[in-house]
Amino acid sequence: MLTWQSQPRQSLTDPIIRRLVSLDERLNTVHLFLRTRRAGPYTYLGPLGYLEHDNTREQPVYFQWQILEGPIPVAVTGALGLTLVPSTERTATAVVTHGLTEAAAPKAGSGRRGRATPVFGSKKQARYPGQDAKNAALGLAGENLVFKHEIEQLRRAGLYELADAVVHVSQVEGDSAGYDIRSFTDQGDVRHIEVKTTRGTAATAFFASAREVEFSRQNPDTYVLHRLYEYDDARDAAQFYVVDGPLADGFVLEANEYRVFVKPELSDPDM
């Protein structure tokens, strides 16, 4: 992570600052070139992902960014005279069961508003959604928490046969099913649970495959999303909220990738 301050004269209303806060990362990328001596050369450290900004301090304005192509080689940090420190650990806010604490879903539009100075940077934790999607270990950790949670909930209700029938589908059948865990309600009705996990806040965006979106559309009465956030590696714990029904009903979906095929007339040399 990088804590960065703007030019001394820039305020929160400065056009450049407003552009950085509202940056659409599908269209533009911020790159980091760093030098630690005024007369020294710049070293390229890769693209950055926005984490948060301080919405109370100005002239300069403070940002936190995640360096996406890490870790920085030791030889580079040594040459630049940089000292890296571990991310601060998040503290538990409640007694948890199998590492999960349920909370309300975030309100729409609760993303890049920044945080006030007393809490800005108080918990230095990388949480870029693109990295979440590529982190198979993080995804599996979240699925395991929900899998255990579902079994325990059914056992607490005395439904031991249903608890034994809960299936970690993504591990048993693979990722093509369109959901991760097959569980049950207290009445014995099936639940198709998709799990999305982040180390970030409840408002952190996440990625869903076309298969997951379509499965949720085809199974509106049984599809359930468990969104785990502020996942803590040391405690193997997270908070979570639940959204029932098709993903398109509960979230704003933005297409950001296409599968492209060559046209037949381009691939046939005789045409």
C-alpha cells in the first residue's frame, strides 16, 4: 500500500483530485513512478488501485492506493531506501461463530466518499476487488467459513440429516455449477449459495461470471449471495451480509469483458 499526498495547494474540489476520487478503472489506470531523492531517477512500481481518501484534510489531500503488482523486490526497496511495514490487523467487533458476524447490506452509493482524518488509514489493509477475484485462497477461505456456518445453523435447529446433506459444490463438482454451496432452509427447501469474499469494506465491488448471473436469474427463489467482507487472515473471520434472489435485482451489474470469436468469413481462406 501507498499513502500519498497531493500537491500542497490542491483541495478536495480541485479537478485533478475529483478525477482521482471518481476514477473509472475500466477506462483509466494510475501508475506509480517513485523517487526518494530529489535529483535521483524515477523507478516504475506498477499500476495502482484506489483504496480511500481523507475527506476532511486539504492542501494537501491524502490518498491510499494499493500497489497491484507486488511484492516489490527487496533489491528495489533497498535501492530506494524504503521500509515496508505489515498491514495492521483488524480487531474483532463481536463474538463470532465459525468466524462469521452477520450485518446489514450496505446502502447504494456508499463507495468513494472517503473517511475523516481520525479513521483515515487507521486500518491499513489491501482490498482491491480485482485482486480479490484472482485470489483463489481468499475465495476458498470464505467458502469454507460459509460451509461450516450453514452446517452449524442446521445442527442448532436439530436438523442433523439436512446438516449432513450440505455440499461444498465448488469443491465437489467444480466451478461451473454457478454457485458454491448447496444448503437448506429450516423447512428443508434447497438454497444455492454463492460466496464472494474481500478483505475490504462492505461497499467493495466484486466480480461475477456470466454463468453465476444466469444461474441466479434461472433460480430466483433459491439463489442466495453471501458477501463476506473485512476478512481477517489471522483470525480466519469476517463480517457478512446476505442478498436473496437474482444478482441483477440486488446489484448494479456492469459488463466489463466479452468473449470474442473470429467471423467465419475471416477464418475461411476460400472466402
